[in-house]
Amino acid sequence: MGRLKNFFDLSDNATFEVGLSALSGPNHYGYSTAIAGLDLTLKWKPLQFNTYKSFTWQNEVLMNRARISGTDIIHTFGAYSYAEYQIEKRWFIGARYDYSGLTDNEQQKEQAGTILIRFQPTEFQILALQYQYSDWNYAKGVSQVALRAIFGIGKHAAHAY
């Protein structure tokens, strides 16, 4: 497994991070699988509104090559894109799209769309309500609603940026 990433200041208000990942190893068929990925993150937080406005856009693409027999190789692809905008000091809205081809069958695909609203009363607490619709080309789609409560306890970790 390998990982490279770099961080760029675009301006006083914006940053950009790019990363490359790769891994290779045996699969459950007794052959090998190799996966390569590219991720991009853009963050905007204007200095004059830094506790009230921000925008984050994260993206990742993964490519998979799996040998499943002496002659059969499966190539699949997966990706997601997530955008989140801060509308008030403690309120955020976001949307995410996911796509993936299954690693054992090139014909099977999954897609999901998610919208969410997040309230962050403190730096260590998050409450989020989200709706997700998932669709598969091999099964009936499903809707889900989730309420997440996250509480951070302990030492405050350093921020990457």
C-alpha cells in the first residue's frame, strides 16, 4: 500500500489537497487485486466570515483490477463527490453522490444520493439528519433516513489545515 498527498494554499481563503493511493494484494480467488485512487479536496473559508461561512468539496475516484481466474480479469470503478456549505455559525447543509461497480461482477452497479443538514453545537458535538436513496441495477432501490449524534471526548487533535 502507498499514499502520497500534497496541500496547496490557493489564497488566504482557499486551500486544495490532492492525494494518490495504491494497493495490491491477494484476493479470495487466490489471485491478485490492484486498486488505485485519486482524491481531491477544496476548502473555502473567508477570513472576514470565518466562523459563519465555509464550503468544502471532496471527491475520490477508485479503479480496481482483480484477477478472478487464470484468464478472467474484472475492471471496476467507484467514485464519490461530497459538497458541504456552512449557512450559519453552527448549521451546515450537504449533498453527496456515490457510484460503485462491484469488485466481483463488472455488470453490477450501485448508486446513492444523499442530502443532509448538520448542527454542530460545539467543536466536539455533531447532530446530523440525512436522507439517502440507494439504487442498484440488480435489485430494488431503497430510501433511508438517519439521525447521527457524534460526541468527541478527550484530547483535542491538531488540525491538518
